[in-house]
Amino acid sequence: MNDRPTPPDAFQLTPIGIIESDFPDKFGIPRQPGLATAARASLVLVPPFDDPLAVRGLTAFSHLWLTFVFHQSPERWAPLVRPPRLGGNAKVGVFASRSTHRPNRLGLSLVELVEIDASHGVRLRLRGADLVDGTPVLDIKPYLPWAESRPEARAGFAPEAPPTLAVSLSSEAEAVLARRPDGDSLRELILQVLAQDPRPAYRHGAETRIYGVRLRDVDVRFRALQEQTGPTTLRVVEVLSSEGRT
Ligand code: SAM
């Protein structure tokens, strides 16, 4: 008698909403939520889920679990993955990771709920999300610290937040930000995102390379400064308008 569980047939899931975020591209997004609290996002509910009744009482919770689809990841998956946290070479099982390349491509993020705007449809304004613009969201659940916060838990190869780098901005970059109404929050976002060192793990050490990360409507160009003795720092050399890329 084969006592292996028979997997249920594939079943259809319908997104309840779509993310609008400060991250037009996957590149540069912090590895987990809460690492760039200046990152703004909105979850815009879609019909028929955009009923204000469906979120009645939700603002009584400060944090939400979002279940979503890594829609920009390929559908193929492999049992072993290479977590960037381990330098990009060591392999672990996909279920021992938070990899974006996984069966069913399901993601789970704990985000801060700032407010709900139900004046036209339902828009949840969020803080600290690690989701690319356009991410489909499948479910929202309120976070229950007494049930889900486990500071004593063992956390494998990711026991604490990733290390951060010092980040500086050129006077040209500062001048561009000074002219923007959102300059202060954009500067904060740039500093927080670059502090996470978004450079690809295998590229570290290429100190001459100029990297680019798109945030909101700008292209942030930066390079690594390798001090003789001491940590790498990142230097923002330019902040360009993404449209014109002038
Ligand atoms: N907190 C979630 C989790 O644990 O399931 C996501 C963790 S995953 C390592 C975070 C990365 O997912 C981000 O750095 C970004 O590059 C990527 N990402 C965000 N939104 C995505 C999407 N819609 N499709 C594919 N990758 C995405």
C-alpha cells in the first residue's frame, strides 16, 4: 500500500492585489523586509477583493504578512540553491532558504502597515517591503507577535541581519536630491539600499566598476571605494532621471 501522500491537483490562486513600490527592478532590493524602512510601497487591491469591508479592523495591526508570487522568477526550480548570504557558491536545499527560485514561487514578507486609503478602491500604504513593483499578492494576514515572534529561534546560516557598508554621496548627487520635493526620503532610501551592498556576490572586488540601481524614478550610479586598510565603502557618483538617463 503506497502510504505516500498524494499531492492535491494543482489549484488556481487569484491575486487579491498588486504592489506599487520604490523598486522598479529586482536588483538592489534588500534581501528581506525591514532592512530599508524608507522604501515606500502600496498594495492596491483588485476587484472583487477591493471591498473596504475586507480590510475592516486591519489598521488595528501595525504589521502584516503578505503572501505573494515571485512573478519575476522563472517557474523552474532546483532542489539546491546558492544563497547570496553564503557568498554565492555554497549550496543549501531550496526549503532551507528564502530563495526566489522555488516551487510555486511563493514569497512571504512581514511589512509595516502605515495607513489604508479606501477613498477610491482600497490601497494599503506599507513601509519596508522587499517587493518589486508589480508583484502580485495572494493574501494578507495580521502579524501576531505573541504567536510568531521567536527571538530564541535558531536561524541557520542567517542568524542576524546582513552586515552593512558605509555609503557617501558626491556633491553632484546631493545637488540633484536637494532639488527634489522627495529629496530627503530618497536620500534615506539610497543610503539604506546601498548599505545592504546590492553588488552581485561574485563581482565584489571589481573596484573600477560603476554599478547602477533604479529607485523610484532615478538611476543611482555608484562605485566601491576600497580603502587600503579597512572596509569597503560605496560612493554614489550620480543620481540620474531614469526617463532621460541624462
Ligand atoms: N521576504 C520574502 C521571503 O522571504 O519570501 C522575500 C525574500 S527574497 C530573498 C527578497 C528578494 O526577492 C528581493 O531582494 C528581490 O530581489 C526579489 N524579489 C522581490 N519581488 C520579486 C518578484 N515579484 N519576483 C521575483 N523576485 C522578487
